Amino acid sequence: MGLRIIRKTLWFFLLFLGITLISFWVIHLAPGSPTDMETTLNPLAGEAARQRLEALYGLNRPLYEQYLDWLIRLLHFDFGNSMSADSRPVLDKILERLPLTVGMNVFSLCLTLGIAIPVGILSACKQNSLLDRSVTVFVFLGFAMPSFWLALLLMLFLGIDLQWLPISGLTSMEYDQLDSWGKFCDIASHLTLPIMVYTIGGLAGMSRYMRACMLEVLRQDYILTARAKGLSPSFVICRHALRNALLPVITLLGLSVPGLIGGSVIIESIFALPGLGQLFYAAVMARDYTMIMGNLVLGAVLTLVGNLLADTCYGLADPRIRTAGERG
């Protein structure tokens, strides 16, 4: 299995180069330039000022030279400076906002799995029961409800009508006057609504997917054989059925890792949270190429790591995959 992981890792490095090359080329195809914000809106800035800015940012060089220069700096973990007005290092700006975005998404993902997997198992074991039909209705509502609309409903009901939770920002105005426990509770109250939106959005699909996988496994012959031996239903479910039913779910988890950033743009914009999603959106609007590439690199790394973790978890969940990899 170790040799299989090494081969996968080497292949992922090649994929990473391909992802960065295509991304670097595509973002330069978009209309506009980082110099537009500093020259177009300034009546005193002429063509000479635009050319000086392009020379400063290296935009007057051929695209392949810009990419090679960026790639060499990336090998030294230098993401460059932002092309926005503050000109701060890209890595510093990403690290400032990374804990909030990743923390919210990881917590909501754990919460989703903790609820969706048991609900999916119960729904499969009690097929066509009242519980199963209720979960089905909830799933259809979850699929049909856009995340931004759900966020607005929760803000209106829990934030404005009942005034239980704050509806925007990360902290309150009196945050600096609070003690440690008060600061923790203040941040937790501000993050409750976004985490609810993340969790409800993923809960519907994950529970339905778990139900479908479990139903397919429960129809297999080895499950019927285990039941014919007189084993308890709970033992059959936990020992024999659950492992195989989790394999497709592991695939979903690997694919959900890059969503830790990409899926945060809308929610962070609605709740005015200073996370990576909001930073990425602002960079796209300003054509901040270095900041966009910094976020895309992070997304590419998360995508490849998610696939590597999924492959590793396959071997842990199914010994046949692990032994086949060792023989290969």
C-alpha cells in the first residue's frame, strides 16, 4: 500500500503542474487587467502610467515567462505580492483568513457526517417506513432550497424576528471588553447561522447517498448469509454492511475537500465574514492575478490531497483494495 501511495503522490505532482498551467492561462484570458483599477478610474493616469504599472507587475512579458517566473517563486513558497492597493504578500493574506474558512467547513462537515450517516442507515434499515418517508421529504426540500435563500430565511427568522443570533460579521462591537469565555461565545454565536447553512446544505445529499449505498449492500448475498447464521441485525449492519456502504461516501468526502474554499464565497459574502471565499471573490473582481493564483493553488492542493486521502481510506475500509495495491 505504501508503494501505491508513492505512485499516487508522484502522479498528483504532475496533475498539480497541469492545473496551475491551465489556471494561469485562463485567468489571463478574462477581460480587464490589474492596472484598470489604478488607471481607468484616475483621469490623471495616461498610457505611460499604464505601461509603467504593467512593467512593475511584469504583465508586459510573454505569458510563458510570467508562468515560469511564478512557478520558480512558488517552489520557494513565495506567492508574490498582491496587485491590490495594499500590495501585501499573498501568503500572509491567505493565512489570515484560512483558519476561519477551514474551521467552519470542517466543523460543519463533521456535523453533517455525524448526522447523515446514522440517518441514512436507519432510513435504509426501515425502508418505506414513516422515518424513511420523512427523511425523503426533508431531502427533497434540502435539494430544492438554494443555500443563499436558506441563509436569508435563517437571518430573517432567527436573527431579526426572534433576535436569537447575530446576522453578520465575526464579532460584536463590545468584543474587546469581553473575557476569554465571552469572546468565545461571541464568535460562536456569529458563526452559528453560517454553520447551520453549511450543515443543512450537505445533510440532505449525504443522508440520501448513504441510504442508497446501504440499501445496495443489504441486498448482497453475504449479508443474507450473515443473517442466516443468526447474527444480530446490529452486528450485521456494523460489522459487514457499513464498511462497504462507506466506500462511495469516502469518494464524496474526497470531492468535498476543495469545497472548503469554493463553497464559501456565497455564504461569507451574505454573512460578511472575513474568510477565503470573500477574499477570492474580491481578487477576481479586481483581476488580482497573484491573489487568484494563490487561492487556486490552495484549491488544487486540497483537491489532490482529498483524492489521496480518499484512496488511502479505501484501503483502510476495504482490505481487498489494500492487498491489490500491494500486489500491483
